[in-house]
Amino acid sequence: MNTTALNAVSDRRRQWMAVVNEGAVEGYADLVTADVVWLPPAGDPITSRQAFRAWLEPFFGRYDYRFSVEVIQVRAFDGWCAEIGNFRSALSAKGGVEPQEHTGRYFVLWRLDADGSWRIERYVDGIGGSA
């Protein structure tokens, strides 16, 4: 088991939760690879960091978003970490509207980039329901 990689990914996951819950578009975009493929629960795949940033900007501009994960399993191998877990999110339009909750299972493929940072290379939302 590669504990160095697992610890580094755990740190990045904490950063992921923080930037999402702050609505920090640039911080969130920095957590994905330049060639990310992000598969949201509805809509087309998002296939670059630039497209991901463009997708986030209006979303975080209109909504307050709370997001958390419960990791089920992470495996590290040669500059990659595969993670599966359950997520919980609450979304509400800015201005005090009652939040809508969304739960499910996610898959993340983390990649160790050339700059030494772990980033999300693939993300799949809502796979197989929640555990």
C-alpha cells in the first residue's frame, strides 16, 4: 500500500471539500487536471479544465452549495489513485431558498501531475446509487 499517495490524496480531498463549500471556482478548477473528464448526473461530459471552470462559474454564482463525501475505498498505484465513495450535497438558490438534497455514489480517478500535485482526472457522479 502506498501510504504517501493515500495521505496526499486525503489532503487533496479535504481541499476539494473546502473549495466546493466556499464556492471557490479557481480553487476547484485547480483540483482537476487540464484534460479532466467530468461526468455530471445530467448533461454532457465536461472535457477540460477550461470547460469545467466555465461550467462552475454560473453554478456557484446562482447557488449556495454544501458538499461532503464518505470514502468507501481508495487504491493507489503508480501515480494514480482510484476512489469510490458516497456523497451528500445540498443546493439552494442564493437568497434563502430551502435546499434540495442529492445523495449518491461517486468515482474519482486521481492523477499525480507533473508539478507533484494530485488532481482529479476523471469524476463520475451518481454511479449505482448510494451504499
